[in-house]
Amino acid sequence: MAKVGFIGLGIMGMPMALNLQKGGHTLFVNDRKAPSGELVSGGATVCANAAEVAKAADIIIIMVPDTPHVEDVLFGANGVSQGISAGKTVVDMSSISPIATKEFAQKIKALGAEYLDAPVSGGEVGAKAGSLTIMVGGSESAFNAVKPLFELMGKNITLVGGNGDGQTTKVANQIIVALNIQAVAEAMLFASRAGADPAKVREALMGGFASSRILEVHGERMIKRTFNPGFRIELHQKDLNLALQGARSMSISLPNTATAQELMNACAGNGLSGMDHSALCRAIEIMSNHEIAKG
């Protein structure tokens, strides 16, 4: 069994860490908030900072919201870089900039450690069920060493390429998810405004070519008005910003991604940043002066 560090015990990180603990691994954890009793009662050691985690663990997993948070965990005061040593592996499972990821990987490798970027998809439900999709960038040897841990947290686990490629894949994933949410929101609004029962319309569409996981899960959220996160709009805004920044740097056009981002911006402007990203439908509803369904 491995000595595993886990930094970042939020909506996603906590259930992921619990699945590792249930798999028999020894955990050393750190979070800006005190970890829950369940993790501690299971035997996890709470460390004062990221450097302590890096000293105690052989594999250090990071799961925090954004690029600056990862940079601080790695290279800030009492960061991982101050406790890491040769032979250890850092695994960043956050969703951050692919460009910054390559820089972080170079710095950690210069200290003699391995680095994997391994962002995930599947949300809180997937984190709890251990069924996340995990997109990995890094060396094959480091991937094979950490794969048994990935298998406790996810089901679809792919080594995409070198450092940064995992994050690039996650950005691509977030483009697809955002555009699908937008499509489902527009379809459900159209059906509702035309006088059809959106729940029945969704049921019918689930049996056809329009069927998707987004229609299944987020279509239901739109109808039942259950917008508690899940995955917050503000986090998806961050991911689409990474997509649009990358598009500018590569001189390519992502017109529909830009539209989805503007809809999320409209949600944020109406105080909905903390809601689930399925609440993207609220921007379209506000513009149309019609709600898909009443809560």
C-alpha cells in the first residue's frame, strides 16, 4: 500500500481521498479547512502544510480550483517543492492551464520527482462513485506507477501524452460539455415555450439520436430546478477562459465556446456563479422571459 498525500479536500477532493483510503492506502492530507471526521477517523494524518505532505508521502495528489492555487501549493511558502525529494511523484488532478502545467512539471522534475497532470470529469457523483474519467499527461512509467490509485477514483483512465496533454484534453472536454448544456437548455426552452411538457419531451429525446448524458442529468436539473452544485458555473467559466486564451494563442476560432462563455457570464452577472453549470439555462430563460419549468 502506498503513502499518498492529498491536498485539496473540497466537493471533489474529499470523496476522491476517501476512495483511496477505502482502498487501503495511508493518507497524509492538507486543506485550507479542517478535514472531515470521516477521513480522520479512517486513519488519515492531517498535515500543517503542503511541504509536510510532500515529506511524508510518496505520491502527492493536488485537487484545487485554479492555476494560481496549484502554483501556490507547489511553490508557495511551505509548498510541495520544499518537501519533495527524488523518486516521489506529484499528481495534479485540478483543471488548470496546460501552458502553466508544462512549466510546473519542468520545475518539479528538476527536483528529481515525477509529474503527472491528471484532470478529471464526472463531477461530484463520479467522485463519490469512483467512476471519474481521468485524462493523464506525463511519462508512461509514472502513469503505470500511479495507475492503481487512479483505478480507485475512476473508470475511464487514459494516458493522452506528455505533460500538459491531460489538461488540454480536459479543456476540450469542457468545451463539449458547455456546448451540450447550451443545446439542451435551448431545446428545453423551445419545447416549454411552445406549450409541450419539457419532462415528456426530454423522455422522448432520450430514446433518439439526441440522447446524451447532459440531456439525461442536466436536462432533468433544468426541469426540476435543482441547481445546487455539482460543478459550479464559476469553475466552468474558468475552464472556458482557458479554452479561449488557448484559441487566441493558436490563432483559431471557437465561436460557440465564446457564446457559451457569454451565457455563463450573464449567469454570473445575475448572481448565479455558485450554482451548478446546468443553470446556464437561466441566462437563456432571462433573455426569453420564460422558464423551462417552475420549481
